[in-house]
Amino acid sequence: MTKPRLKIIPLGGLSEIGKNMMVMEYEDDIIIIDVGLMFPGEEMLGIDLVIPDINYLLEKRDKIRGIIITHGHEDHIGALPYLLPQLNVPVYATKLTQGLISVKLKERKALSGAKLEVITLGGEVTLGKFRVELFPVCHSIPDAVGLIIHTPVGIAVHSGDFKLDYTPVSGKPTDLSRLAQLGAQGVLLLLSDSTYAELPGYTPSERVVGEALDHIMADAPGRVIVTTFSSLVSRIQQVIDSAAKHQRRVFTVGRSMNDTVRMALELGYLSAPDGILARLDELHGMPHNKVVFVTTGSQGEPTSALVRMANRDHRQLHILRGDTVVISATPIPGNEALVNRTVDNLFKQGAQVFYDKVAQVHVHGHGSQEELKLLLNLVKPKFFMPIHGEYRHVSLHAKLAESVGIPTENIFVLEDGDVLELDSQVGKVTGKITSGNVYVDGLSVGDIGSVVLRNRRMLSRDGMVVVIIAVNKQTGKLIGRPDIVTRGFIDTREAKDMIEERRNVVARILDHGGNRPAEWGFINTKIRDVLNRFYYERTKRRPMILPFMVKV
Ligand SMILES: [Zn+2]
Ligand SMILES: [Zn+2]
């Protein structure tokens, strides 16, 4: 009999940035690490969100002992409102992370019945044959953790998202001494964040952002508007600190910003001197150089407060000449165009704009190459698996691991759905399970498939042609000539002749069967074939062709 092995299966987050989700399985016990979402790419037309496919887990639901969340970013908690009700297992996280999860679950009405457990930094939980210890890591959100997972075959270390900031604004620096201690004991497997594996050197400390904000607040002649992610609690803290220094009052704008700030204040992750935070109704009559707004919109999201202000579409606030806008975030890949347009609009309204390309108003929350190497050197794992990143990121991270002496055959570059099996001696990718994207569009989850997306792409490229055929209910014979309506395909006034000509052609196809009413499936295919060929010859376009039969 072969000895049981530890299985590591990424359901998301490998070969992509986002929707991080990892399964660890040993005999009859499964734990899940992170349940994140991904924002849709440009080709996913009309899709709001992307979440992981969890069919693999649904078959083994009774074996799942719990979910552990490393920190409160969307790409680690965002799919919980959709997937937790299906899995119905306890969720373990630190206090702030749990607060953010509650906010998310409540938004989607999935909070009741959820079993949320708080674990302290450095605390642990036993889940079946796994004992999981949460150690602090520095990231762009407080209360972020990495995991030390004691398994029957050895210790696995999961870095979460991390960097090595020795002077973080809030939260603890990464616990390097605990990691060094583990390294001396012997670690079987390290799973480590690859998001910034392309960047040489070290990621700058959050402190440089504080200095940049200080300069801006001191010099700005009028109001300052800072936009960032609502989850970037440490950045919000920096804004409050800097505002206090320059006798400005801070107004939070927008629902998610308000909710997060309130929750973080209550839980003690944000602190504000008395009288610094203000309500919008106190704004009237305040001198402009005493005002700071904090709002979302750093990604150019069309419904965010900043974008509305930039477009003169916000109910309460407009950009005024002399305002200073600080975009304290980098665009998530895919959002660049939206962000650039917002910056353009802000300049047009007369604002001065600071963003990452012109001032150091943002540092990212992930380690660069030297930090990744340091972690590898401290933990000294037998096996290494880079996680969190596109294929190029994990590949580069694998190269870094080789450069610090991990044998190539002990490094595993996986993609979503790959199954890595380990015992204390050997590791091997043994198979692949179903994984992939589940699309969330409006209220629907998962019923938008690749066919719908292909149709949307087709419509967006070449438009559509609807052919309406009226037939006699009794005889099944054509009445009059068919109608042809197009949308997004050609200018109907200019192409009048072409459409007229086609009406006749379609009529002839329908007449072909003599007096015998033809079969609808046959007519449908025939019309599409003929029109497709014709339109392609004439226009080199392939509109979607939809024949309709109306019985009258
Ligand atoms: Zn993160
Ligand atoms: Zn992340």
C-alpha cells in the first residue's frame, strides 16, 4: 500500500492575478486557503466579477474542515459571498479580515448562518490533520498573515501576500524570526507570493508615501482629494495623520469608504485625533485649505465618487479650480485606460493631479526580488511552489529559487487545477482537476458561459442582423417579403440597396419548398448560411444573424 500523500491544488491565483484559492488535502481532511475574486478582463464583456470554479470541492464537501483567509483584499475574500453558502464551513481569519468579510457578506445578504471565527496574530487552529498557525506579514492592509501549516508529512509555509517593510504604518512587520526558527527545524514546502517577482531590489517602505502626502498637504492651495482602495487602511491612516499635521479636516466620501473607515475605527485599526473626521454637512463655509476628502475611485470605476466628481455628476461634490487630487494606488492591469481618462477629466476641471507616474504617492504591498530571495533563504524549504501571479511571475520566482540553491526538480510551477502530491521525500504533479472561471453578471452567478461571452464579442465586433419572416398560421406560407433589421452592423440608410436585395433573396429561399411549408430548422440554417456568405463577401464582416418566424 502506498503511503498517503499531501495534495496541494490551486483553484485560482496561478496564471492570473486574482481569485486566489488553494486546496490542501490529506486523506479525509481538506482545508481551503483564501476564496478570492478577480475583476474581469476587457474581453469579458459585461461581466462584473470572476470567481473560482469549486466543483472539485462540492463533491467532497463533507471532508472540508474550514477556510483560512490570509487578509481582507478582494482577491482573497471577494468570492466568499458567492461560495460560502455552497460550502457552509467555518471561516478563520484575524480580526480586521473578519470585519471586512462581514461587510462583504452583509452586502450580498450572505452573513446569516456564516460561521466566522477570529484567530489572533500568532494564534493557531487545528483542522483535522492540519494544525495552522497564523504569523504576521507586512502587506498593504493591517492584520495580514502568512500560514504555517503542520501536516502529517511536514511543515508547509504559505506566505500570503507580503513584503518586508521594517517601518510599516500600521500592522506588524513580517515575523522573520519565527520563519528563521522554522527554517532551522526544517520546512517541507514554501508557497510564496510572486506578484512582484519581476521587480529587482526592494519594495520601498510605506513611509515614503507619508512624506509625499505631507508635502502635498502643505503646498496645496485649496482642497485635497485623496483616492485609494477602501481596504487600504494604512493609507487612510496616513491621510488622517498628514491632515492632522496641517490642520485639515478629513471627510470620507462614498459608501464603501465610509463603511470600512467606521469598521476599522471600531476595531481599533484606524485612529484619528478628536475633531479630525468630519461629516459632509459640516463642509459648508470651511476654508478650502482646511479640507481633505478621502474617497474610492482609484481604478476609474464609473460609479465611484471620484469619477462622478471628475464628470460633474456627483450630487454633493464638484471639482473646483485649485483642488489637488491624489490617486494613491496603481491601476490594476486592465484599468489603465479608465484611470487615464479620469486623470484627464480632473485636469480639464482645473485640478492639479498627483498619481504614481508623477509622484511617489503609492507603494505596492508585495515583495520585490530581494525580499523574495530573503524569504527563501530564511525558510530553506525542501520544495518550493511560487503562487499568486501570472505565468511569467511564477516562472521568474522559480528562477529566483534556483538562484538561491533550490534544486530545479524540487520547484513546482503549477497552473490552476494542477494537483501536486508530496510526501516527506518526493513531490510530483500527478494530475489535473476541473477548475476555471465562473462569471458573475448582475444577479446571475455561473449561468454565463463561454458561449454567451463569444456571442457578446461577436455582437460587439460586427453587430447583428435580424430577419423577420411572417408566415400564415394555417398554410405555413410566407406572407409578404421578410423584414431585415440591423444593429451595429452597417449604416442602414447608406446600405439600403443591399438590405432590399437580401429581402428578395430570403424570400426566394423560403419559396423554394413550393407549396409545402418548409421545416423551420432547415430555413433557419439556410438563411444564416446564405446571408453570412453574402455579407462577408460584401463587407468582410460577420454580424450575428438571427432569423425569426412570426405566425400570423
Ligand atoms: Zn493583498
Ligand atoms: Zn493578493
